[in-house]
Amino acid sequence: MPPALVELLQFLFSGLTSGAIYALVALGFALIYNASHVINFAQGEFVMLGGMVTWALLSQGVGLPLAILGAVALTVLIGLALEKLAIERARNADVVTLIIITVGAGIFLRGLTSVTLGKDLHALPAFSGNDPIDILGATLIPQSLWILGVTAAVMVALHLFFNHTLLGKAILATSHNPLAARLVGVNVNFVLLLSFGLSALLGAVAGILIAPITATHFEVGIMLGLKGFAAAILGGLGSGPGAIVGGLLLGIIESLGAGYISSEYKDAMAFVVILGVLFFMPSGLLGKRGTERV
Amino acid sequence: MADIRPSGYSKHRKKQTYSRRLGTRATPLQTLMSERVGGMGALILVILVLPLLLSNNYQYDVAISMGINAIVVVGLNLLIGYAGQISLGHAGFYALGAYASAILTTRYGLHGALAMPLGAIGVGLMAYVIARPILRLSGHYLAMATLGVGIIINIAISREAWLTGGPDGMYVPAMQVAGVELYGGQIWYWIVAAFLILAVWLALNLIDSPIGRALRGLHGAEVAAETSGVDTTRYKVMVFVISAVMASVAGSLSAHFSEFVTPDKASFFHSILFVTMVVFGGMASTFGAVVGAAALTLLPQLLADFASYEHMILGLIMMVVMIFMPKGLVPSLGALARRRRRQEARS
Amino acid sequence: MVKRFTRALMMVGAACIALGVTAQARAQEDPIRIGSFLAVTGPASFLGDPELKTLEMYIHRINGAGGLIGRPLELIHYDTGADANKARTFAKRLLEEDEVDVILGGSTTGTTMAVIPLVERAEVPFVSFAGGVVIIEPVKPWVFKTPHTDRMACGKIFEDIRSRGLSRVALISGTGGFGKSMREQCTQVAPAHDIEIVADETYAPSDTDMVAQLTKIKNTEGVEAVVNPGFGQGPAIVTKNFAQLGFEVPLYQSHGVASKKFIELAGDAAEGVRLPASALLVAEKLPMDDPQRPVVMGYKTTYEAEHGEGSVSTFGGHAYDGLMMYKQAVEAAGTADPAAVRDALEAIQGFMGTAGEVTMSADDHLGLDLSAFRMLEIREGDWVLVE
């Protein structure tokens, strides 16, 4: 292959890997938004907890599969607690108030982690080694395949869940019209709880997948959370496919931007693109074009 | 068509505006109790008395930071509390003001008193240009767009090191007035106090003007306001620009006062902090904004002694206050006081 | 409204008084007050954390041994989170409210620079643990620093590159304060070392992937070595991506990653990476007659006894050097009086610290030279001395 194409392929691999992580975080935002119209700014902390708790369990001598399970379970529990103790109590508060509650939750979780697990950076071992795989001259590490594979599996699972199970349909119904859902017997509070649990699960999975590449740290969720939010908005808030498209697109924009234009302004470029998209499509790429209710 | 009544609109204020509109009997007591007269008097009184409690430059420093933040928050409250438009990027305007002052004075030798209005005009123009496309968005999309603007400003400031000093920031020389260097807590306390009073006065007048009424309509039900002939976009743009200019002026003040600026001023968390101050004190209450700014400026200083538990406690306080007082400190405590008074009256 | 508002402000006032009262209570004892502001959280927490641990540990020890010139030491520390504005407020608090006798700290160049005008005005000695050369150049009367400068790190790296017969260098720098400042210094001193910078890429400190930038460098004609100024997770990711791309040229990291943590994070990819660092990292491997050996061995064993095997980093060493230099200066001056201590700090001769031998003078408030820097290479997961 000509070198220019190999270079492009390399940029795409790199962008897809980051993009898949953004997509997982964005899906977490979308799930909670759908169920409650809350933007959960503590989503990044779920990502952080996934990685940090896995590391903590590993350092206690627990095996990797068990450590991952434990970390996901604990993160889900924390997600449920956040919903039960904070969001549910403030259900009727203003949107901005809810944002601040979740920002506060994020600060609290970061503080808690730094006190209990320390402030050091930690690496997780790669799931299947670090030997690069050569694909048409471009290279990929096995962990990237794990990230892409798990992300794809999560998408399929979510698709099946929402379209083929009663519970999944109940969640969708609640997001479309909470009152009507309640009338036909959906337990709206339970749906809310479930969506926080699921989001926490997605966040934890993303955090665990990426930790072998980037290392984990009690503040690693700040930027990942922000990027995930950006991806969710880019795709269209509340849209599952939108979150995935937004995430992958964001990763690719960053990678191509750094590769072809300027690495100095890579992060800014992502936001410029998002602003540009919003100016022309005020509900994101795949968001619902709703008329405002009066 | 549902409720057209604006939501960010206290019963207390409604009474006041009605009586004014009818041109009847605002008793002297009522006038004294109103935000414009009584609240303003209380603010001036507090500003006059506070120095008696301050014993050193550090305490002045905290008080001055409260004042500077309060100027931003009073402006932001017009946007969030009255016009119902969220902004997660106001730290960007604040930082632009600060850097305008820093750069114009150090690199171009301008006087600080000239740099500040120039910066404010520049920021105002910029806010005007981006306001129209941005304010077409609503809810979380608006949050994202403003957040993006703030982040782009932040990145630009930290990358253009030849102009801004880069991520480590740059010095701002002390301001000179008639050959005297403006340094020290006391001088800046009074400068910032004057600006704060001006900002509050402007905000209160704006709220009580026809524009303010239109704005409250916006917050209540935008579509309803629009169908009843209010040019919503124009008012939203106006308030957006006003709040950006106020943030810019506050930024300039902070640059000259602290003699140092860093890109952190434009950080996402700084923006979030400003919004938190608005909501913490109480949305759609100008004095709530001042109280919110004061409380959240003081809080980290009080928590600094808890060392590694500082962030846990800060996060917890934010959550607990917002859960139990979703309307913010001032309105919630006010409601509590009223309820108690009523109970006392009954017993 | 009036009542509500005044009540709220009375609360604020009361809190201010409370702040004042604690300060007065403090003034009645008679310890030497050491103020410190470090980045214990935030992007530079891996600097601030060991620095604070070191200060706490050694102040405790000094107090256990009867204090300094018969007075106990009291540490007053505030966490800046690497935010320069916070640093400024806390420095003011240290100077005005806590009335400290000295300030040790400032993990990053940004926080240090923000504080310098305040200490200069307050005339209190200030020893910074940050790397930037701007801190001591030009010399500020009350400001000292302990770590090598970024300019020295560039010089050391370029010397080593030249000694391998190479000259065409690609830079990939973090955009944080540290990376940016070192990038500038490297670009400046490159011509003096006959080094040509042929590629110049950057990444944001929180980036998770630098493959794109490294691919660009790899496809640049004639790159003979890559230098990565930066700290935190970034350099570890650069190192891993570098290995992933099968890049064959030598990779140089900066003194900003001089801890075992870096090897742990980068894993196998770190093999063969070189970086300039103080002798602390190779304490056991120093020859028995190396004059620095007792100091670095002493610090390393003390620190690791308390915080675990392999936990020592050069960053904590900077704090150790700062505290010990202050101790020596106070002992020499016989008083903790700021002006006398400042003069004694400036007069320090042949102080042996973890960073090397320090000889201060009126126009050198660092007192280290390039010889104090060692070039290390990572082999089989451990540091090896190159020279």
C-alpha cells in the first residue's frame, strides 16, 4: 500500500480506539438522559472507578477476571446509590440544579477515591499482551481489538435489550412519555434506577478497557467524561446510535486533526466541529427534532 | 397553552410589581423591604462594615475574590435565572477580560483603566457575534455549545504562548494611578466594592425594566412569550452580551488585583463554579447571586484545613444543599424564615 | 429580604472572624512555621504527593530529634491542585495569616511563578521544588529552587545524543506548563549542541493516544532520535505508542518522569528509553566512594520504609533538599529570622542533596551544574547508569 494510505489507516485505527471509549461513555450519558432528562456529570467518575477498583483488587492479589467483575459490580452499586440517595430526592428540581448535584457527586467520588485508593497513576496489564498486530502496514495493539470488540458487543446487547425485552421497552416508553408509561404500569422510579445502574456499568467497562493503554488515576474521569458528553451531544442527546456515531466521529476527528492539521489545536478542533454541527443541526446528528412543548 | 406565568418569579416580587404598575400604595416599609432599595442598602451596609472584621491582607484577598466572583455571578444570574439560558462557558469571557487587561498593559503599554473597557468592548462584540447562532440552541445543547466556546478560549489562551505566556500564565504589573501603585487589600477592596455595587444596581434596574419583564416571560414559557409578540432572541442576545461584559470586567479586575493571570481562569471547572454560585445562592435573585458567590468563594478556604478530605466535603456540601434546597440558599432560607415567622405568629 | 441577606452575610463575617481567631491562637506558640503549597491533587499530584509526604516525614523526624535551633517545626500546607490562582491565594494566606518563616514548595513552575511577587514583597525566603529555569533566571533575591532546570535537562539529553553520533531530533511535547517550557528550552539550546529539530509535535496532558503525532514523526525524513518533554501519564502513553509503531530510533524522556512509576506504566515498552535524572534513582548502583551515595541511600531507605518498596521518586527528593537546605541555613544563621536565613541560603557551599552538590551564590539561586545530572537507561525494568 502507498505510504499515505498506510498513514491514513494508522490515524483511523487510533481514532477508532479512542472513539470507541468515547462512545461507551456517551452511551452512559444517553441512557440516563433518556430515563430522566438528567445530564450526569459524574459519568466520567464511573469510568475512573472501573479502572481504579480493578487496579485495587489486582494489587490485593485477586485475578484479573474477578477483579474486573468486582470493579463493575462496585461501580454499579455506586451508580445505584447516586440515583437513590441524590437524584431521586431531587427529581423535581431544575435542570441546572440537577447538573450541579451530579457535578458535586463527581467531586465527592474523586475525593473519596483519592482518600481510599491514593493519588498515584496505575497501569492495568493488557488483556492479551502488547505485541503489535500488523494490518496492511499499520499497527494495532491487541487491547485496541478488545476495546472495539467489547464496544461492539455492548451495542448489540443494548440493541437486543431495548428492542426485545419488556424491561428495555419499558425504559424506552418512559423516556418518550413518563406519564403514559406510568399509566400503563411501568414503575418509573425503577426504570430510573436501572438506567443509572446500566450507565455505571458502561462507564466501568470503558474505564477498565482503556486503563491498560492510558493508565488510571483518580482524576482520569474528568476529561473522558467531558469528551463523552461532547460525543453524546454531537450524535444527538438520548439517541443510542447517535452516541456511538458521535463517539467514533469525535475520536476520528481528533486523530485526523492531530495527524494532518495541528496537534496543538487537536482538542479545540473537536469542539469547533461540534459547534459547527450544532449551528446547522441544533439537535445533533441523529437527535430527535422535537417541537417545544408549551 | 399552559401556564404562562414565569416560574422564576417570587410571590413577593409579583406583589411589588403589581402595586407599582397600578401606581398605588407602595408603603415606605414595602419600599424599604424591596430588593432595589432595601437590598441595595443592606449590601452597601455590609460592604462598609465588613472591613472591621478583616484583619490582614489574606482576609481582604478572600473578600475581594468574593466581590469579583459576585460581579460575574450577578451577570450570569441575569442569563440563567431570568432569561433561563444556561452557560457553561462564562469563565471564557472572564478569562478574556483578564487577558485583555494583562496583554494590553504589558505588551502594548496601555493604562489599566483603558485596557479594561477595551477588553469589555472586545468581549461584548465577540459575545454578540456568537450569541445568535448559539442561543438558537436550547437546554443541554446550549450547555454543550457554551462549554465548547469556553474550552476553545481556554485552549487558545494556553497555546498562544507568545501572547499569553502559555499554560504557566503571565504577570500583570500593578496598576498606577497618578504615580501611586495600586497594591494591597484595602485599596482593591474598595475598587471591587464599587464595581460590585454598580453591577448589582445595573442588574436590579434591568430586572425591573420592561426588558426584565420580557425576560421573565422567556424563562417561564419561551414559545408563549414569542407568540405574544416578544422578540425573544433579541432579549436573549442582549442579556448574553451584558453577562459576558460583566464577566470580562470582573476578569480585568482580577488580573490587576492579583497581578497574575493563567489559562485556568477559562477552565471548564471555573465555568461550572460560576454556574454553581448562581444556583447555590438562588436563581433569579440578584442578592442570592452575591450570597452564592461569597459562600462558594469562602468554602474552599474553610475546607483547606481538612487537607485530603477537602474535595469529599466540598462535593458533599454541593449535593446536600442542592438536594434539600433546590431553589438555592437565599430563597430556601427565606421560605424557612417566613414559615417560622408564621408559626410564631400563630402560637 | 434585608434580614435574610444580612443574616447570610453575618454568617460569612463570623467565618472570617473564626479564621482570624485560629491565626491568633497559633501565634501564641513558638514553633518555626514552615509554609507550603503543593499540587497534591490535580494533574501534577504525582509531584505534590511525594513532596508533601517527604516534608511531613522529615519535619516529624526533626521534631523528634529536638527541633531546629531548639524550636519545634510546624508545617502549614495547602493543596493547590496545580492551579496558579489558588497558589496565589494560599501563599497570601501563608504570609499574612499564618505568618510563616519560610515557604517551601510550589510543585509546578506555574504555581511558583504566581507566588514570586508575593514573597518578594513580603521578604520571606522561598524554596521552590519546580523545574522551570524562569524561576531563578533572572535571580530574585528571596527565591531559591532545588531541582535541575529544564534547560539543563535538554543540555544533558543533547550531549548524550551527540555522543551517539546523532543530531536530527524530533520533539513530542506535552502542552502543560512543564512540557511547554522544556520544549522552548530545548529548541533554544539545540543549536549550541549542533542539534537540528526536524519535527515538533505536541499532545494535551490528558490525551489517551499519541499514535497520530508519532506516525507523523515516523514519516518525517531523517529523524535520528525522539525527545519527549512532559510528565504524568502522557510520556508513558508516548512510550507505548512508540513501541507499537515499531520505531527504531532512540527515545529520550525527561527528568519529569524520573520515578519507578514510569517504568510500571510503560511496561516493556520502556526498555531502552533514556532520561536524565538525579542519582537518587540509582542509589544502590552508585560506587561506594561516590560522595552523594550516603545522602541518596539515606533518603531512599527512609522514604521507602514508610511508603513502600520502589516508591521513591526524585520529586520527593526535591522537597528533601529544600527542607534540609533550610535546616542548614537556619543552623548557620542561628535564627529563623527571614533576612538572616535568606543570606545563609545564598551562602550555602557544598551542600550535598539528592539532586547533587549545591553551591549557591548571589547570582545563582540553584547552585547545581550538569555533572549532578546522570543519564539513565531503562533495562529489564530497572534504571542503569549510562556513563
